[in-house]
Amino acid sequence: MNYSGLLNTYSRYPVEFVSGNGPFLYDVNGKEYIDFLCGIAVTGFGHNHPAIKSEVLKQINNFWHVSNLFTSTPQEELAKKLAERSGLNYTFFSNSGTEANEAAIKFARKWGKGRFEIIATENGFHGRTFGSLSATGQPKFWEGYEPLVPGFSHVKFGSIVAIHEKITPNTVAIIVETIQGEGGVNVAPEGYIKALRELCTEKEILLIIDEVQTGIGRTGKFFSYQYENIVPDIVTTAKGIANGLPLGVTICSKEVADEIKPGNHGSTFGGNPVAIAAANKVVDLLDEDQLKEIAQLGTTLQDALHGLNLQQIKNIRGKGLIIGVEFTEGISSKEIALKLLENGFLVGTSGDSVLRILPPFIITQTELMKFLSTFRAIVQEISIK
């Protein structure tokens, strides 16, 4: 394939997809693939979902864009649904996860009235624009872009003591993922998020939870912080909210929202009518029965992976349908991902040793069993070499 006109920002696999349906994708040669990547946790309801597609086409047939200068009933409907599902109050729409986090950083500093320091975690990932990049706790992403935005510090993920020691009179917020997707599918220790909530309340600082990858049902809860029975001050999400159309979401408490006035922030394309139409349907589809099904599918898949008893697997972790498989030294997750692709399965990686598995919510036992059989054969074949 010829990518001569594209900036070299991606290491692309040599496959081009031209159509999709449900959990399946088809390349230019007609070969079928089962999608266990979902555009990196984006197309939770698979490809060409009829109910979502219907709402999108209906909106396209009306108009594609006007401006956030005008009233939008669909935006207001989605904002109310998200308030109900999150436990928070007000929503700002943008186009992506990194933009959602940029908004969260700005809102926190505005609320802080001069306080500006934000504590983040090592191995966290919050985006690639300067504010979100500065919050990202992976130095490899900083190379060539320093100096970063001042005011950010990073502590060990999962350590309340480490965060407590970093708090100063200028600290305004803590930003954290419940599961570090890009950092290795690292799941927060039980009780960690709840302890952060208590600490933030005690110190009168904001708790920002980045659910760009884990939100919108991916873990078996609408938001994964709900496993800890807490409510943050700000939550961000994006990937799965519109099943593939660009939409970022920053939801905040009334106390934070009260500080935001017209002109303080904005987005030309944020909350685009077509993306909002898709998102309204996605949220409606994620009822309690669907969330329970996601949680059960995740348990089934993790149990089955453990049941393979492969000595090349060091650890299996995750929640719902975000699962990381960490391999022992010498086993390349990228090599396994490429072999799976050759055999008709899309997966992701998280570093050199972790395979990231992100199936659609509509996956069936049949596809799961096919994946497990192929996965086991590939791991054993690579090990023999």
C-alpha cells in the first residue's frame, strides 16, 4: 500500500478494511476478520449496528452541522442521560478523549482560583496535546516536546501514601484512570479509587477520573468508578460513546460547573449532531441487562484464558471486556498480535509484553472459542521457535 501522502505517525498493519458487520470486518480481498480491538475500545456495538445506523442516517438527512451558538435538544437529552448515569451534573462535548481531558484540566484550574498543580500517576495516559500530555505519566511520549506544561507531578499508581505526600497548598486536582489501558491494562487495587475520593474530599481538591477507554460500559459498569460506589468531581470519556463517530465528553459537578462562564471554553465541532445522534442511541442500548452481559462475557473470557494453562502467560488482568494478557520475558505481544491478524483476529498491544483484548459487547461464545483456539496455537508456535 502507498502511504506517501500521510505523515508517518503510525506503524500500520498491511491490511485495509472496506466493510464490516457486527463483530466482523472484511478486507479489500474479501477476507473475514473477527474484531477483538474495536478501534481501540470504540465500536462497542460492532460495525453497522442497525439501531445506531438508523439514528445517524436520520440526522444526516436533516443536517450535519450548525454551531454550538444555537440550542440543541439532542445535546441536552444526552447531557441529562449522562448526568443520570454518572451521578454528576453538567456536560461539555468535544471531539476526542484528549480534548475531554484538556477541558477537565482547564475546568479544574478555573475552579481552583489560583491553585494549579495536578497530581497524576506513573504509566497513566491522558492524551497527546500539551495539557493531557503533561498529565501522561510515560516519559517516552514527552521526548522531543519538552518543556511540558508546568504544574504536573506523577506518583506510583495505586499508592495513596505517594499521592498524600505530593499534595501542596497549590494542588487543585488528582487525575487518574481506574484501569491504565495504554500503560499495560493495569487495574487499580481494590479500594484505591474510594480512598482517593475520601482524600480529595478531606483536602478539598478535585478528583478527575479519566474513563476515556473504560467508560460507556466497557468494564461491565457504565463508568468503572461505579465498582467503588463513588462519584468523582469530573469524569472524562470518549472512545465508546458514539460507536466510532468522534465525540469527547467532560462531565462535572455543579460546584465545578458554577465557575465556567460563556467564553471560558469551546469547540467548533464538539457535540456534532451526527455524533450526538449515535451517542444517544449507544447510551440507550447500555441498559442494565447489557451491562451485566458485558461483565459476564469478561469473566468468561478471563476464566477461559486462565484455563489455557499456557506457561508463556505471566499475568491476565482486566475487568469486563478490557483484558490484558502479559507474557513472560522473550515473548513479544506485537508478534502475537501480527500472527493473530494473519489468522483473522484483530487485537491490540500495550507495550512490548501485553496483549490488549477489547471485544465488542455483541461478541458471542462462538467467536470467543474461535479466538481462544487460535490464540493458544499461536502462542505455542511462537514459543517453539
